[in-house]
Amino acid sequence: MRYRDHPTVEVSEKFAADPAAIWALITDITLPTRFSPELQRVEWLNDADHVEVGARFRGHNHHPALGDWQTECRVIECEPPTRWVYEVAFDEPFATWGFEVDPDKDGGATVRQWARMGPGPSGLTPAIERMPEKEGRIIARRLAEWENGMRANLAGLRDMLTD
């Protein structure tokens, strides 16, 4: 597995809930802060206050091995009520994240959260440059962390929808 190939991870879960209620929750940019051990808080930037193409927000993150950092994110796709996607960047995007809602004929929906690494350099880049022979393991470990965070988001979403 190589960073340059833009590795991707995705999780999905079927919900017996109104797709509009799901959409309202997944477009709340603070949702992951409730369940993520890494994303500590988020804030809208430049007078933005909802998900729409071009809207920006800042994430405040913490990771035991990587320390504290902030990222600026920009919504690059928004197709209400089924899909929204944002890029995470310093200068060049180093990750793209998305949520999708696929309504089913029973009134529920399947929710997907996914993320793709690259193309720009990320916090993994220095480690990969120091230990190129471990690139696959470094990436696999980070993707596993992302996947665990996504699973926590969907579990939290499930709990919110059943309360």
C-alpha cells in the first residue's frame, strides 16, 4: 500500500430512521467531536454556518503520537440530502472525507462515511520518508484509526437516532 495511491477506507451501516433526520445529524460538523478520540472541536470559518460547497471549517485535533494540530477543511461537494464531501488541507489537500445517505424503500437508509488519503503531504509523510520500508504498515495503522473513528461516529449516530 502506497500513500501516492490514495488509500481509502469506508464504513457503512443501515439505519431504520428517517433519511432527513440522518442528513440533519451528519451535516452537523460537530458530530464527530462527540465520538472521536482525535477530533476535539470544530468551528465554522468566514461566516459559514452550514454545509454547502465552498464553506470552510477548522478542526482541532489531538493524537498521542502526533500531538496537537489544526486543519482547515473546505466543503467540495454537497448533494442534499444524500452526500457531502470535504477536503482537509494545510496548503494542498492531504485527505478527503465524505458522508453519504442512501435511502431505502423501507423508509430507512444506509449511511456511509469514507476517507481517502492524499494527494498532498500529511502528518504521515515524515514517518514514511524516514522509514520507506514501513510505508504500508504506517498507512494501514492510520487507516485502522480512521476506520475506528468512523465506526464510533456511526455507533453514536445510531444512539442519537434511537433516543
